[in-house]
Amino acid sequence: MLDLFGPVLLSGRAASVSAAGGKTVASSLTQLDIQQMRDQVFFEGPERKRRLSRYWLLLLLSAVIASAGVVSDSTATVIGAMIIAPLMTPVLGVVLGVVLTDATNLRRCLLLLVAGAAAVVAVSWLLGHLVPHPVVAATNSQVAARVTPRIVDLVAALATGSVGAVALARPDVSDTLPGVAIAISLVPPLVVVGLTLQSRAPGQSLGALLLFATNVAAILASGIVVMALYRAGRISGQTTAPAFQRPVAVVIIVSLLLACWSLCGSTRTGLTRPRSGKAR
């Protein structure tokens, strides 16, 4: 997150001041603004290797910190992992790639997102072997909070994606990003997936994975809408790849969002059913 949004705080994007109220309002995006956004979320150009190494370093460290926080049932430690986790970078890269119809960077960011998620699950699964007891929802509140996706989680992710996209386009709201990092849950659910898999609780692993998928889908959907409202695609002048059509990508993301929504309800029902049986 720091890698993604730190430079935005110093960017000199244009803002207009209304003569009547003296309030700062966002001006229209320019080609320079688009290039600055590309620099924030795309892994390209001469800085590509350095940005990739920083991404993987921060991601692996955040996975270790989050694993320690979940195992020790420490909310503060988990929050620390949320703040330094860089997974929002490729997620917003996908958003910008869709809006700009940049197929190359879209594929690259999708690959980084999937590979990063798999790496976090693998790290937490390995660290789970060092824990002498099972890390499951029955004995750990951090796990219990992330194995039953709820509609409220979807709503929070939609709002978070909107704020992240706005902050990418407007430097005057970038100071809210630490709150965004805490509000959205990306690395902790993946850590719970790995730890519960190692603890032989596949049902809980599925619930945590659905929470991650729901959060990502919601961020993508709301982020694309915000960027479309800013008309970033029209300003960029990006040439559309022949095999890549923006409406198709939007339909896929919306379909994924709806699927995650429906799965949230079914997963929650499935996880709560054994409890009712025990009560009887």
C-alpha cells in the first residue's frame, strides 16, 4: 500500500478552486494524470524489476506477519499486515487495465494477483506446521471472523474499491488510504485459507477463500465504475487490443460479483448448519 500510494501524495495533479466557496474540487483528468496513475499500479518501464522485487518482498513479509497475528489471535498484528500488504496494487492495476483497455498490463496484473494470493496461502500453510494446535474457528476469533462471508463484507469492499479508485485519481484524498488498507481484507483471509488447510478444515478454508474472492470482485466492480466516471479511458487515447473488449471484461467482473454474493449466503448456511444440529 505504501508503495502504491506514497508517490501520489506528492503528485502535482491539477485541482481547481471555486471562487465562491474556496473549496478544492477535482479537475478533469489529463494525459499526465493517466501516466501518473499508470506509474502507480502498472509494473512496466525501467522501474519494473525494482517494483516487482518490492511487491514480492512486502507481500511475503505481510503474509508472515498476518500468519503470526492470526495464530496469536492478535488484531493489532493482523492490522499491521493489512497496512503493508501490497495486493491492492495489482487489483487497482486490473481496474485501470480494464478502463484503459490495456490487455498487456491487465494480464500482468491478473497474474501478479493470482500468484501473490497463492504465495500467501503457501506461506501460511508452511507456517501452520510450526503451530502445535489446530488453528480453526472454534478456538480462534481471527479465523472465525473470516470463514463466513457476509453481505456487509461485500458492501464494505464496494466502498473500499471506490475510495481506492478515487484516491488513485485524486491526491487530495490520499490521506485516507491507511484506513482503506485496514477496511479491506485481502491478505488475512488468504492466511486463514492456508492455516485452516493445514489444520484439516477445508470447509473453513473455502469460506475464507470466498471472502477474498468477494472482496476482490467488489473492488474491481466499484473501481471500474469510478474510473469510468472519470472518463479515464477516453482521455488516455489507449489503442484497444483486437481480442479485448471492455464490455466483456465488465460483464465477467459483474458476474463474478453476483456469484460471490450468492455463494456468501450458501456458505454461511452450510457453516452454521452443524451448530444447529449440535444444539438439538
